[in-house]
Amino acid sequence: MKNIFRAALAVLLPLTLLAHDTWLVPSAFRTAPGQTVRVRLATSEAFPTSEAAASPERIARFTLHTPAGTQSVTGYRVEGTFLVADVAPSVAGHAIVVAETKPRLLVLEAKQFNEYIGDEELQAVIAARSAQGKTNSAGRERYRKIAKTILCAGTANDSLYATPEGLWLEIIPERSTCGLRAGDALSVRVLFEGKPLSGARVAAGYEGVTGHKYPVWIPTGSDGRATVTFDRPGAWFVRTLHMIPVKDDAEADWHSAFSTLTFEVAPAAAAEQDVEAAIRAVLDEQVMAWNRGDLDGFMAGYWKSDRTVFAGSSGVFRGWQNLLDRYRRGYPDRQAMGRLEFSELEITVLAPDAAVVLGRWQLERAADRPGGLFTLVARKLPEGWRIIHDHTSAFPQ
């Protein structure tokens, strides 16, 4: 909203940040069945940050819906400026997490309320206040926040993403978000009390969008549909706000809801191929350095940080220097190093700056042929792609 609206809220209700959007932001949108994902309920005007945490007492509903059924999410708690919960989809497929707050009363003086409904382009509300001669009257609104996110647990072949969750105001994608890539378009339906909502303003944005300056701002058609095109990968949100007049509420003239949906958009196919090529180049450099006996050159593929992690049969080593010292102890000369080969590489791009690599390693030495599997986490850093986590296992000799 405009600064004056934010200021008014700060005076009236300093801890609630009522003008802000509320989103569910998971630690990972893609997971494996049974794996725990931390989900944060965030409230701010800068996606996906949070300026204040909703209190647990404000929550009317917190659920996890998977192909196995719907269950209540418990144990949510305040951590810093977020309300945090842990969820673990038990089966493969889409996992829908919903959080909804209890309705709360907001009273704004006329100028601030008119700014608010004008920014949101709530033409029906503006017209109704004018027709009733209340344009210069305070706005009395009872609002709720509804946030939904879609997780992809393993292979998501079901159509759960298109199933309404029975929310007062809800955004439903018409295709799986698990397969979305940059450049794709997604049609969504806005439902109010289970029916298509015409003329609702739908906004969409990504990390860094602030102050309601949405790059997408379009109305729904008569069928409640709007289409969003994604111009970049990463976490995205779609949001809408709906307000209706009421006569059976002694304190409020309007009931409303802010509703959001969050999901992840993968890099475009071409961009993903570029990521794979860059990571393969780093691994190729490591192999060549190893085979010429250059451990320093081999270690150039790792993040030169105290937070680099290596896990193997002999334990966990933390820090780039500790890992280099381990290699020097284990492979003191060219004979011990042998000839290295990486094979069966599978690179899964998680984001434009993150990937997981699964592969096989093999050493050819005069006396033996040790080998095994490795899983690497690679990140794109200012110095280029680097391995930040290495879990290597060896086959029995």
C-alpha cells in the first residue's frame, strides 16, 4: 500500500502489519517422501521476508494435504519474525500446505481506507461506499489471511494441485507447478466460497518484489481465470484480495481475505543445460588435476570455506583446509593417487545457483581398483561453481 496507509496501520495496530501479504515459504519446494520440510509463514511487503510473526493463537487452520489424505499440522511456533512449522509428506505426489488466520477487525479513517481500496482496485467497494454516502466515513473491515504452498514430493503424477481446499478465498493452479519452467505460462482459478470469482485482481511476483509493486497485475475473467507467464526461475507467489459488504457484523461493514499461493519455477531447459555443462567442466578439471598429481588443482573445485563439508566412511570433515589435509594424508604420492575417473553422472538442477550431482568414482592403481559413489551439492558462487558438500562412499574391496 501507499506509505500513508502503512503509517496509519503502524499507529493503530503496530504489531500486525495488516497491509502486508502473508505467504508460506518452504525450506525446499522439492523433497522426497518422508523428508521433513520447514515451512515459514511470512508477513511483509518484500517476498519472501517477514517483518513480524503471527502468533500461534491467531491460526484458525494449518493443514497438510497429500494423496494419502489431509492432516493437521501441529507444533508450529514463533522463530524470530516467522511462524514456523515442520511437515513431512508421507507419500509421493503433490503436497498442499495451508495456513489460515482467524478473522480480525481493522478500522481505518476514511483517507487511509480509500487509499487502501484504491491501491487494490476494489472498484465494487469504492462504488458502494460512494452510493451509500460513506466515502468520507471510516472503513471497518474484518479480514483474514489465507496462505497456500505446493510441495513436490518425489514423482508428482496426481492432480491434487487442482483440488479445492474449501477455503473462503482460494487460488488454484490449472496445471502442476512441479513441472513449471521459466518461460512457461500458468492459468489459475480464483474461487470465492467455492465458486469462480470474476474481476478479482491477481498479482504475481518473485523474490525482491516489494511494496505491492507487482510485475503481474491482471483481472480474472468471467470464469475466475487469469494467466501468469514466468520470466525467471525461482520461488514465485500469486495473490489476490477480495472484500464483500456485510450487515450481520456490528463492528465491521466489510469482510475480506488476502489469499496467496507460492510455488517454484525451474530454470528453462536451455539454462538448465548451461548449469549442467558448467558443473561437468568443474568435475572434468578436478579429474585432470588429480591425474597429473595436482591436489591443489583438484581442491580448486571445492568451496574454499570453513563451511565446506565432506562425509565419508572415516567420518565428517569440515572446512576446505581440513579436506585438503585429509587428501594429502590419504594420497601422499602419485602411486597412491592412481588414475581417477568419474562416470554415470546425474546432475539435478535445483535452482539457477544450486544443483545436486550423483556419480561413480574409480581409481586405477597398480595394486587395486578402489571405487564407489558420491553425492555432491554444488552452488554457483562469485568465483564460479563450487562443491560445498561431498558425501563419498567406497565399495568393499
